[in-house]
Amino acid sequence: MKKKDLLEIKTKTKDELRRMIIDIKSEIGKLNIEQSLKKLKNTNAIKSKKRDIAALLTVLSMKEFLEKQDSVNLNNK
């Protein structure tokens, strides 16, 4: 995933991020099937997709953490 893509991802909502994660996981499943059938030419695609999921999960957890922090800060005021 490129830096430009990461900047776009950070602007997405949590629901959009979750949808993207589900889509990429299904792509990984398809790639795994292709790999087991010896049809997959680019085996690095699976590794790349897993890294994409990791980046999405990182952004998602960051957003959830910031929301919790905001709610705690509002309750303390």
C-alpha cells in the first residue's frame, strides 16, 4: 500500500475500513485457492494483501482509541 493510499484510508470511516478488510480477506481466500491449484503467478500478492489488512487494522484501532480518548476527555470536563 502506498503512502497516498494510507492518507486516503485515514479519512475513511470505521465502517468503510471494516468493509475494506472483509473485501481484502475474501481476495486473500481466492488467492490461496489459486495458489493451491498452482494457478497463481504472483505469490507475493498474498503477502501484500496481508500487509494491507495490517495497515487497515492499525488505522481502525487508532480511530477507536482516539474515540475512546475523546469520550474520556468529555466525561472528565
